[in-house]
Amino acid sequence: MVRVKICGLQSERDIEISVAAGADAVGFIFAESPRRVSVRTARRLSRRVPPFVTCVGVFAHNSAASIVSAIEHCRLDVLQFSAGEPAGFCGSFGKPTIVVTHAGARSLPPTPSDLATARAIATMVDATNGERHGGSGTPVPLDLAARMRMTSSLPFVLAGGLRPDNVAQAIACVRPWAVDVCSGVEREGCKDPILVHDFMRAARGDNGEQ
């Protein structure tokens, strides 16, 4: 069964909606983003996440000191690096990581050696609109994502423009280990319980089985 990460949580209500819907992981964004949360907020919210739901800290161009502060004060089980950070930097914090490659980016995908150095447990493909490293609602071409999934040496996560009405098709085409959604389950910038529920149902449907 495909796992689901709901990213960009900013409130206790977001936590309640995501957990009630059955999310496997939730993401707290510390990078520049409309959904950015402070360490203080993430500390409070992460304590409300049940123990068997993974808490992911999302970073892009953050300083080492700010990442260390987030790790020290918040419950972060996994770190996600979304701006092409060097492998040694990603792996220097003693936490498992998700390494993101952006579709269409000129940088080469990480090598197995880089992934080992980064302490990576999964790779992700996401879209970028040139300003945001994810969360833009821009889809990743499914044929490209499928090729990247086939060459990934680690569990593969699909992100970028996923919504309740397209996630089942995306899963059927790409066959990822997990999917990541942010803006696709929001109304007016807030997580919507109906959209989250519909997304989970679509992702966990017959087309979502590996």
C-alpha cells in the first residue's frame, strides 16, 4: 500500500485532520514558504503527533544552526532536504533523510554514494516553479517520474501537483513507495478535511496497491 505524507502543517487542526485521515507522515516546513513554521510552533505541533506517524522537517537553504535548533526542540524523525544541499551536509545531523530532486532541474540525481553519505532512506521527485522548492501545485510529468522511480536505489516518493482527482492515476503510472501532498488538499491556504479525506481514499484505493 502506498504511504502518504501530508506536508505544510501549521496548526493543531491540521494535525487532527491529517491524523484522523490516516496519514503515515506529516511535514513541517522550516524553509522559506507560505507554510513556514517557527521552531516554537513546530515544537508544539510535533508533540501532538501520535508516535507511529512520522514527523518530517523540511529544509531548503537553511543554515546548519537553524536545522540543529529545530532538531533539538522539535520531534523530527526524518529530515527532508529540498534545495540540492550537499550530501555531506544532509548527513551531518545524525538523522535519516529524504533527498529531493526537482523535475527539469539541471543538477544530476544523487548517486548511491551520495545517498549513503546523506543518510538517505528515500528519494523524492518534486516540481519547482523557479521560486518555491515544492508546494507550488506544479505537477511533475508522470513519464519522467516513472523513469526516475525505476532508477532509484531507494524507496521513491512522488510529489508535485497531486490532488484527490489525480493521485490514483499518478500512482498507477509511477508506482511510487509514497506520495507527498501539500497545496492539493488546501482551500484558501488551509488544510481541508474533505480534500484530505478524499486524497487518502484515492491514494489508498485499488490503483494505489503496489
